[in-house]
Amino acid sequence: FKKSYPTLTSPELMSKISKEWAIVPDKSKSKMKELYRKEKEVYMAEMTEVPQEQLKASKSVKSAKRGLKNLLTAHDKPKRPMSSYLLYSEERRPSLSTTLSPSEKVKLMAEEWRQASKQTKAVYENKYRKLVAKYKEDLDRWSMKMDEEGVNKEISMAKKRLVKATKV
């Protein structure tokens, strides 16, 4: 579906899928639902073979990562800057043909980057260095703000929970 409508956002795509599903004949729907039920049974059978401790450990790590990420996001931690290659890609992508698939665009940009001159790469590497310097300043300011607000202890505890979850 995404290939048929590459310009749609996820909510728009889901709306489109929902409308399409509404017009599918009941006979076809029942076949698809039966196929889904059988695939789900196979999946559930495979999941019973996975040790419960492994599942719990995996969920624990995911939960700890999500908790730390949410905490940092809630306190507006600055994000790391994009690499010089990603800066190039971000600038280059809009000028590429709309007939290319996303994966073809990535392959094309990667090849262009590999063959780019030192001067071209230097432009993006300079942008990257400037962004890194700004990021470090923003991160220092953010860290001082977290110290002042007493949030560092909470962040430290979330990091400890993540380390503990990954050791299990």
C-alpha cells in the first residue's frame, strides 16, 4: 500500500486502508481473517518455545529504554546533530526524481556521496562541526538546567535501571 501511495502520511494511509477494507466483499474478508487466525496460531506456538525469562528480560530492557527516552524527551534534551552524510542527503533528497523509490534514492545518494569531491564533502563536514559545537553548548546548558532543577538524580536512576535490565 505504501508503494502505491508514497506521498501519504501514516494516518492518511491508515484511513485509505480502512476505506478499502470497508469495500472488500465479506467472502474475501472471511478468507483473510481465517488466514490471519492460522498465522497467529503458528506465531503463538513459536512464542511458547521461547523461555519466559528471555521474554521478560526483553520487555524489561524495552521498558527501561522507553522510560529513559521519555524522561530525556520530557526535559527537552538536545538531540545529536546529523552526520555530514545525512546533512547532504537531507539537502539532496528534494531534488531527486519523484519516480524513484525511497530505497533507490538512498542508493543513489550513497553512491553520489562516495564519489563526491573532497571540497563537496568539506562543505557538509564544516556544517557538521558547527552543529556539533552548538550541540555541545546546548548540552552543557541543558545539564546545568537539570542540575538546578534536580532532575539529574532521576535521569541517573533511569540509566541504572537500563543497565540493570541489560545485565539480566
